[in-house]
Amino acid sequence: MNRFILGAAGAGILAATTLGLAVPAAAAPLGGSNASEVVNALRAKGYDVQINGDQSASLSACTVTDVSGLSSASKGTVYVGVSCNDDHDE
């Protein structure tokens, strides 16, 4: 019986830890957001931001395709993938 209780408690702690680590990912800006706003928000939170992707227009004309490197443990570099509309051809 004690093994069952310890096993259940261990599983509960593991689940809580996993959910706790998922929170920063859920708080990450979603793809399709305005790249300029996302970059500014991340910088305001203390992250260094590396922009990845074809940046053929100003950041305000770009959208976010993905965000990686977010961590609740440290404020390191975050990588923001962007896609920009190049209106120069029209």
C-alpha cells in the first residue's frame, strides 16, 4: 500500500512539474502575430532576440512563424522565425 501511495505521489509531482514547464511555452506568442510586437514584448521581458527568416520588409510588416528558446529558468536568447510580405513587387 505504501508503494502505491509513493508511486501516486511521484506521478503527481511529475505531472505538476511537466505542466509547470509547459506554462512558458503556452505563454509564447503564437504564429501569425505581428513580429514587431512580439520582438518588443520579448525584449521587454529581458530576452535577447534573434530573428530568423527572410526579413525583406520592416518588422512591423512581418508575422511570426515560430518562437523557440523560451525558458522560465533563464533569460537567454529567444529565436523568432518571421515571414515578411514583400510589397515592393506590386
